[in-house]
Amino acid sequence: SPPVREFPTPCRPGAATNIIYGLALGYKSAIVPVFLLSLIVYGAHTLAGFYGIALAALGMLSTLATCLAIDVYGPVCDNAGGIAEMCELHPSVREKTDALDAAGNTTAAIGKGFAIGSACLVGLALFGAFVTRLSAEGGITTVDLLDPITFAGLLVGAMLPYWFSAMTMKSVGMAANAMVLEIKRQFDANPNLLIPNHPDRPDYDTCIKISTDASLQEMIAPGALVMLSPVLCGVCFGTRCVTGLLAGGIASGIQMAISSSNTGGAWDNAKKYIGKGGLNDLIARVEPDVVNELGDVKQKKSQIYKAAVTGDTVGDPLKDTSGPALNILMKLMAII
């Protein structure tokens, strides 16, 4: 896509400018979806109230089968590429799987957009049901943002997606660090692992155990944050604070989910675009040392490609962990 093809320019000075550009691209990508969701909410509520919003959410959720199909497409292609590389197949096989994986990132971004939009509408419908229930029991009938306790809850709710994302991203970083240390330990203990086609095999089970244990253990704290926040807020400060908390969580969470998912996907596709030779002419001009005697550009040895890899490494926890998990935050807080 055109935004991804703009990445080479910021990649040229180094990884820092690549990351700055990627973050800016992700923030910018939230503009159109948020306007569309705002129009959907306004139109649905004008026609049928919160019932209309619930129907809009149900309509977006009805695309679940399609969203699941296009979400699975990317990981399947990515795993196929990894298997092809481990089996030492011809490099052209890896090039084809990388192209399919790049398309998978785009389709996954579309699927995540539907998931984020439905999470917003579902959260808003549940929020409306919560206020309606309070009104039926003689409580509040409207959410007054000029009420200090409600506005305080709004600020806290808008902060929760950032707290939640910080916890999930830190968990990914800790798990990745443990994985790197384990791989280094195996290489130090058995240097034969670095020799191609050597009969000695790595200890894959330990690496898989590190990843699996981290995926389960490190999600306890973020899950507790989402479930306990509305409960503690309601018990300590009342229902008016809870209404602000839910509104802030939905308003902030949707923007962060969209930007995180699109930022990570753009960094990943930019790396693949450079890796398949999209910038060979530029690399040959600015880094002639990576061009061999036959005139072939070894783009994966260039500093531009290394900058793109750094961006992709930063983007993976954004698009694969924090972004999708924020959908759960918006829905679960409203349900609790």
C-alpha cells in the first residue's frame, strides 16, 4: 500500500526515524475509522436508540466467519514460510510465502478493524443497558460529564487502555528476553547447532515451554485489571464514577487499538517490502558494500533493512498482543 512504500525514506537514517514514522502512521490511521464509527453510532441511535446501536453491533458481529478466515490467513502463511526456511527449501519458496504473509497482514488489519468496531458498539450497547438499569431502579438517568466524580472516572477509564497495553507489552518483552537467553545458552552449550545440516538438534521443547508459560502467567495481571477496575470503582466511588470509567475506557481503547494494530502491520509489511528487493536500487546506491561481484544486492545485510527489522520487532507486540487485547478490555469492562 502507499503508506508502506513511504517507509524506505524514514528507514534510511536508521531505526529511530522508522519508529517515529510508524507511530505517526498508526495514529493517523485512526482518523477515518473513528469518524465512521461516530457516524454509525449517531445514525443508529437517531433511528432506534440504544437498541439501534445493539443491532449495529450485531450486524458487525455477523461477519465473524469472514473475519476469522482472513485473520487465520496471515499466520498460516507465516508458519509456512518458517517451515520452508527450516527445511532449507529454495529461497524462492520463502519469497512467495513472504508475499502471501504481507497480504495476510493487510487482511488481518481489515479483520481487526471489524473486531475493534464491533467491540466499540457492543461496549456502548452494554453501557447503555447499564445506565437504563440504573434509571429503572431510581438511580441516575443521564451521564453528566460536568459532575466531578463522573469526570474523574472518565479520566481513569481513558488511562486504563494505556496501563493494560503497558502490562501486555512488558510481558511480551520479558518472554522474548527469556527466549533469547535460552537460545544463547543452547548455542554456547553446543556450538554444533550453528553448523548447517549437523545431526545435533536444538531443544525446541524448552523454548516452547517458555512461550506457553509466559502467555498464561503474564495475562493474570492484565485480566485482573480489567475485571476489578469497574468493581472497585463502583464499590468505592459509586455508579456515577463507573459510568465515567466505562465511557473513558471505550473512547480511549478504540483509538489505541486501531493505531497499535495498523502501526505493527505497517512495520511488518515495510520489512517484507525491503526484504523482497523493493529498495534494491536505493540500497545499491547508498550502501555499495552490500552489492556482490555479480551485481546482486544483499538487501538483508543493509542498514536500511536492519532498521526495518527493528521496527517490525517493536510492532509485533503492538499488532499481535496489545491491539487485539484491547477489544477484550472494552467488552469485558462493560460486561462486569
